[in-house]
Amino acid sequence: MAREFPLTPREVSPVSTTYRVLKGLLPDERTVQDIQRLRQAEPQSMRGQPPVIWDRAEGVSVYDARGNKWLDFSSGVLITNAGHGHRHIVDAIVRQAQKPLLTTYCFPNQPRVELVQKLVSLAPRSLNKVFLLSTGAEGTECALKLLRTYGRKTGGDAKSVIVSFLDSFHGRTMGAQQMGGMAGGKAWIKNHALPPARRGS
């Protein structure tokens, strides 16, 4: 998200289709003011987002507060498989929030029991363990720890190479950025190889 989008309002030709509704100035004056307030309080790395302030969403569509509508080509981070506002998911969240029992994976609870059993039943037979985490970066860090632990156990410190795809994004944590293939995302990390151990003495 390096490229900073300009905040110059432009009059757009009206559009009204199944998946798009556009009218007036984009971004409008209120959106420009709110984006400027974001830029005052957030790091520069967050400025690569289009100057649209999402107000609500439904299925694959997102809306701003002035009735403009777009198709969500971002796949909606964390909701790719379900879409925005899926009724079953909303109902489940409301039921859990009203219980009230909001907790973490630190303590056993019935939804956790059911979820891990369901995931194991869907996975290939050899993948019979589930570790629930909060974010993709946290999952990536856990995978990094597991692969390094296994690599050292089977090949010692000589096992030190991690293969990943070019231009991949795994998160903003140190380990996730080391594993990702985006050069700009890991340019700040400077790992220096340790000198070989001396024999004898």
C-alpha cells in the first residue's frame, strides 16, 4: 500500500447498474476531510487505500454513506468465502455476544470444541490437529516456528532456507514479512549470518 491516492474531488458521470452506483463528487468534501483525519492519526503505510469511506456492505457490494456502490474486488479481507453480512454468520455472532461469553483460545469453551472437530473432519486425514489463532500473521508466525523447529531437529542449523512466492503478503509481523516475497515489506529487516563456530580451543 505504498501509492498515496490523491484527494482531489472529481465530478463523475452518473452510473446505475446492478453492482455500481456512482454520482456527484468522488471523493466528496466530507470524505476528503475524514481521509485527512485518518492520515493525521495513521502511519503512511495506510495511505495506499482508495479515498472511499465504507459505510456498509452486503454480499459482494460495499456502499459509502452517500449511496455510492461498488463491487468489492478486494475480496473483503477475512470474509472472502462468505461475503459481507451473511445472515448465518451475523446471527451466530449476535448469539455469542448476547450469551455473554467473549473469550480467547486460552480457555476451553463449547464453540471451540465444535469448531476444531469440524475443521479436523474437513481436512485431509494426515492433518488432524487444529490451532486456532486470531489473525493470518499470527498463523504465519506459528507456521514459521513449526518449520524452523522441525528443520533444526532434522537438519540442524544448516536448515535455514524458507521458500515463498514472489510478491506474497503474509502479514505485518517480523516473521510474516521475512517469509513474504515483497522486497519493500522486509527491507527494514537486517539479519546477519552468524560466523561459523570455531572448533576446538
